[in-house]
Amino acid sequence: MNSQYQKVIREANMAYLNMAQKFIRQDMKSALEILGMSQDAAELIMNLSEGQKTNIAASEILLCRFGVTDDMVWKLLTSHPIPKPEAEKATQLLADILLAGRFAMPG
């Protein structure tokens, strides 16, 4: 793998792990929903040392991924060229409803 890609992945992984730890420590219940992980995984991440995070971040595996993978949601989020507060709120609400339904559906 290209060393530039490895550097970017390492930085993204470290930022994600730090963000995840912060969310988990502040509000475990909300963090589980936001991060889409089990309580066991969250507890493991919460207790990682700086050294462990550095080692995990250095892997060639990108730890995070886009939460929005649905084309319809992306089109809704990007469909208004001229910002209009009412349209943005309606679009965001619809996108939130679609995403909530996705998370509510069993695997």
C-alpha cells in the first residue's frame, strides 16, 4: 500500500479512536447508537491505552466507514443547490427518518 495512504489511514484511525473514546466516556448509551457497536466493543475501546490506540491505528484497516451508504439519502442530503432553511430542515428530517429505519431493521 502507498505510504501516503497508510499515513492518512493511521491519522483517520487515531482520530476515530479518540472520538469514540470521548463519546463512550461521556454517554455510553448514546455512543452505542451513534457508533453502531456493542457495549462489549465500546468498553474495549474505552479502556484502550495510548499505546494500544497507536498500534491499532497503524494497521492498514480503516476502522470507520460512512454511516450513510444509501444513494437516496446522499441525494437528499445534497439535492438543494441554493440553501433554503425550510428545505434543508425537511431534507434533514427525511434523511434522519430513513436512517432511523435502517438502524431499526434487524440485520
